[in-house]
Amino acid sequence: MAEVTFNKLAIRKMQEVLNGPEAAGQMVRLMVDHVHGDHAHYGITLSKKTANDEVVDVGGIEVLLDRKQLDWLDGVEVKYLLYPKEGWKITNPKKSNYGDH
């Protein structure tokens, strides 16, 4: 099973999203947007579960991971930061990916 972590603020922000009306019947999906060279770029969205998904519990939130992307998703850290700029930061230190370039 893949290991994924969210910081406390990311968990709280995702719970807020999941409690909204637009999230009805959906779950959090962590995904690889694209891969180039030796690293990937990641995204997070709401989605319905498919037959190809692995579900991992992250701080009480069920997160969908496409089994075809597990090699890149294992070790991903999702953070919601307030500084230096408010927003999401998704990295994978296991893949030597510590942020945008």
C-alpha cells in the first residue's frame, strides 16, 4: 500500500471541501499530472472511485490513488501552506521531488 501524508491544515481544508455541496458522492483523488525526466508533477481533485483505485486513509480522509501511478504516488506529501503564499504544495521526497522548479 502506498504511503501518503497530509499536514494538519491540508486535512482541515480537504474536510471543508468534502463537506461542500459540490463534493456529494465524491472522494479526494491524488494524481500525477505529468512526468518528465526523473520527477512528476502532482494534482489533487475530487473524483468518484474506479475499479483501478487504491484507497488510503489519510487523517480520516479516504484518498484515491490510481494503481497505475502508485510508483510515483508512494511517498507523496500534501501540504496546505499559509506562507509564503497560501495554497497547496504537493511533493514526493522519495522521488527527490521537493517542489516546483
